[in-house]
Amino acid sequence: MTHPDGRLTEAGWEAERLAVVNKREREIADTGFLENLVSGYGRSLPNLYQGGKQALVDALAGSTGLGADLWGDVGGQTLADGRRSVADYFRGLSTDLQQETNQERKDSQALTGSWGGALGGLIGDVANTAPLLPVGVAARGATLGRAVSQAAIGGAAQGAIQPVAKDGERLTNAAVGGAFGGGLAGAGRGVMATAENVLPSNVTARAINFFQNRSNQEPFAAEGEALARRTGIDLTPGMVSGSRAQTGAENMARQSIFSADTAFQADERIANQAIGNVNRIMDRISPDGVSPQAIGDRMQRTVREAVEGISESRERVAAEQFGQIRRMVGDAPIVDYANTRNTLRDIVNEYTDVVGADARRIRTQAQRLLDEIGERDGFTLDAARRARGSYGRAARGGEDIFSNVNRDVNRRIAGRMYEAMSNDLDAAGARLDDLAGFGANLPVPAGATATRPSEMLRQANDDYRRHSDLLKAVQMSPLRRLLGDEINVDDFMTVNTLPPETVIARIGSMKPSELGMVRDFMERNSPETWQQYKRMIVEDALGEAQSAPASAGARTLPFNATGFVRALGGDKPDKVARLQQIFGEGEMAEIMDAMQAARRMGDKFGANFSGTGPYQEVAQALRNFSVQGLATTAGTAAGFNRVARMMLDSDGRRAVIELSRLPPGSRRANDLAAYLTATATAGSDEPLEVEIVGGRRESAPGQ
């Protein structure tokens, strides 16, 4: 415990200090209540003298420091150094006085911790500050508001002359004195007014903006205020400014037992405003809400009708073109099914010696078709065209070539038959020319058309292929994933193998480029269905944000901000890219506003996620059950209530933003400071006009 030279080590000094403290505590415990009461009373006057001296020195330190900062090097280096020296002197003196106060508190800790000493000190403080009492007594006939406010001023003045051991403690003492003097309803007005007289000028504005003064001057705060105006959501000061300190203070106010109810009122109102904003966005997208099943069914029907429309157009054009050729050559059997026969032979050979029911049925039915074709020398052009159309429909799954055979196998075989029949039609061109009288190197017969039938057939086949290629492009595009197979059950009902809900799920898993193709198609063919799909996306996200687990309790916020952003897809860049492909430019701007507001609302910086905040608060208050402890608790309660009230008042939030941009001491700044004083304590019903740049998008409809 000592050095070799006999000096005490640090542990030795600490042990001696604890011994003195323990001895003093034993002496106080052995002293009677009345003696401690007298000792506490006697300690009051020197303390008040110390506090008054500190208040004067702190005011001089603040004013000289402010003067040195404002004047800088004006008047020359010598004068500037003199101003700084004076400011440093008073700052050093203020620090010394704080150290003296801190040491005195340590020395008298046992006394102030006793009931007699605490009560004696309280009586002494009241008696020795009696000359200040008239300041807090309103004239007879004064209104309640004036009486409360004046009482608060008196209480704050009494608190302001208490000695302090650290920076900022005098403002806390003034707040506590104002709270006890005028009651919670008028505490803030008295605290701010008195504190402004005790400390250097403009302390009201600086106290209000202590946490977020710099943040309020940044573009993020201006963007936040404009965002609040556009969305109609009264964001709290911390949500607007983005200040970490202010956000942390608001989250602590939400968890404090002194201010939780007021903060909940603010959050509940903000949540309902967020829901209202999302509902307005949905109504502008589409006035009608439709179930996912109905939307999926309409999308399937739209794609199917488009496919059928292409197919019908192909058959209609082909019937017209082939009709012209038929009128020239009649019903002569000019189409030789050579390619079709070869394809059927290949199919029979492929499934020969293959064991299985499907293989046997394919082999048997393919051979039957081959025998049927072999019985004839040729087929008419119209018959070949109709056969090719049948194979084309079968290749898309619309009908079957072979009965009781797997549908996918049917489609593959139908596709091969379709290609073979198309080649047979192409090969019939030469026979058409001969039949129409167009021999090789012969002039056009008198009275005949100058266009050879083979050229007409080639044109008809080319047009047919273009339609077929378009159908194939649809089948290969993302639209194919929205279609299932329609199965007719004995003409009793038609069943689709792809449920509508699966259609919605498949769209949700598409890449941005695929979504762009689907969007273009739907906006051309069924724009109202696409609008309903967009509304459904926002509606589902809102529903997710409004759901809460049973463990959350009976009374919860109606809107989970982070849940909304996550459900809508704003938490990842690739999901945002998908949203940009789904929504129009104006719609996306409004959705981004809603998500940005939700991100600000969901900021939990400084929150105690363990849920033990209220317990710790109560436990600390019980542990510090003394005058100083009660004062600390009261100051904490007043501070959290002030934060919660500012969260609840949107005009106050706007005033904070504007006040941070005004020069200290200006008339507008003083007016806003007075307004904020009332707002932070008892609330205010007076409207506040503050100009907000960018608060309404020009293209946004009126609300």
C-alpha cells in the first residue's frame, strides 16, 4: 500500500479515502436526526453563495468566450490575445469552482444522504432563497396561465443559483426548480426564461437545438421536412434531421415510464398518417382492390387470348391465301406427304422395341397414321393446310395427336409433324404450276394471272411461318410462365393446370428485364389488370406492415415501418430495380417517398432492445432516494417529456428546423423560441406558417 520511500500508492490513497468516508458515515449514523437537520440547514447558505458565485463566473465565461469568438483578431493580435486570455481566465475559474463543489459534495455525502441532513438542506434552500419568492408570485387576478408561468420562473430562479459540479447542471437545476415551482404544465416556459437570464444570451435557441443544431442545417433535414410535407406524415424532429443524438433521445423517451404514453401518441399519429399516405398511393394507382386469384386469372386469360388471337389471325390469313390458290387449281391431290411419311417412320422406329405403355401406344398410333397416309397418292392443298393447323395446335398443347399419351411427348411429336407438313406444302409448288398451266420456260397462258401458284404458295407459307414464329416467341418469352394447360373434362368444365396464385408468384420471381417485357405486354393488352397488380403489391406490403405478433400486446402501433420497407422490397437494390420495372415514373417517386419516410420512422438508434429500460429507470430512482437523486429523476422526467411533446407537435418540429437557420437574437428567432417553449411544455394550438421548399411534387395530385 506504500512505496519503498514511504509514500502511499494509489491504492493506499483510495483505502484512506474510503476509511474517512466510512468513518464519516458512522458519525452521521450515530448523530441524531435533529443534529443532522441543523447541519444540513447550516450547509445551505454557503452552498447558495457558492452557486451564486458560479452563476456569475459562468455568465462571464460564456459572454467573454462568445466575444472572443465573434471578434476574432479584430483590433490586432495583442487585443485578440487579451480577449482570449480573459475568456480563458473565467473558464479556468469556472472549472476550479466546479471542482470545489464536487469535492464538497463528496465530503458531505454522508450528511446529505441522511433524512435529517436532506430535510435541513431543503429547508435552508427555501429559507435562504425567500427573497426570490416574489418573482414567482403573480398579482391578484392573474390568469391561471400567468400564475403557473410566474411560479415556474420563481422556482427556476431558485434552482439556477444552486452550485454545480459539471457543465449543463445549472440548466437541469433550473428545469427542476421550474417544474416544482409552476407544475409540469408551465415548467418549460419558466425554465427557458430563467435560464436565458442566468446564462449567456440566446441560450434558449441553443438549448432547444443542443442535440441537432448542426444536423438541422444539412440538406438531409431540408429533404426530411419536404418529405413530411409531400407525404402528409408529421415526422419527429429526429426523423427529419437525422441527428443521432436527437434520434437516441426520442427512442429513450419512447421507453421512459415518464414519457412513454406521450411518445406513443406521437408514434400512433405518425403511423396512421403513414397508412393514409400509402392508401392514397394505392387509390391513385387503381381505385379497385382485386384479389391475387382474380389478378392471376386475368393475366392468364390476357396472355391466352393474345396467343389465340395470333393463331386465329394465322389461320384466317392462310385460309384466304390458300383459297385463292384453290380457286386456280381446284381440289386436285397435289400435296405429297413424303416428309410426313418419313417422320412417321422415324417415330415408329424410335419406339420399336421400347418397353412401356406409352411407347406401345405411340408406336401403334403412328403406324396407323402411316398406313392411312399410304393408302392415298396425294392430298388437296386445303386438307394439308388443315392438317398442319391441327399439328400446330397440338404442338402448343391445345389438342393431342395420340390418345392416352403423356402431354409433353404429344407436344414434341406434334412439333415434328408440323415441320414435316410445312415442308410437304412447300414442295407442292412445282405441281401447282403444272396444274395451273405454268410449264417450265413457258409463257403465261392467255387469260391466266401473271403470278405463279408456286409463288403464291411460297408467300402463304412465309406468312404462316411469321405467325408461327410470333407464337413461338411468346412461348419462349416470360409470358409462357404465366400460362398453364387447359384440360377439358368431358365438356363439363375446363381446368387450368397453373393456379392463378402461382402466376402471381412467378411474376414476383422474374428478373427486371423479364418484368419489363411482361409490363409492356400487359399495358398494351390489359392495362387495368396491370394497374390492379401494382396496387396489390403495395396493398400486400401495407398488410404485412399492419400485422403484429401476439407477443406485441393488445395495443400496438398500427404500422411497422421496417416491415413495410422489407415487404415492399426496398431493403435490397435488386428488389428496387424490380419495382422500377413494375411502376411508372410518377408512381415510383411516390413509393420511394413512402419508403424513405418509413426508413426514417424505423431508425432505432439508441433504443434498448432488451426491454429493461423502464425497470432500470425505476431501480435507479429507488437507489438514489435522496434530494440529489430526486432532483436528477425529476430532471430526467422533464427532459423526456419535453422530447416526447416535440415529437407530438409537427409545428414545433418545423420551428426547430427554421430556428436552426436563423441568426441568434433576430426577431423571428425569438418568436420561434417562445413558441417552442410553450410547445415543449403544455402544447400549442396556434398554427405556425413555415415555408417548406420541395414540399409538394408538381405532378402530384392534390390531397
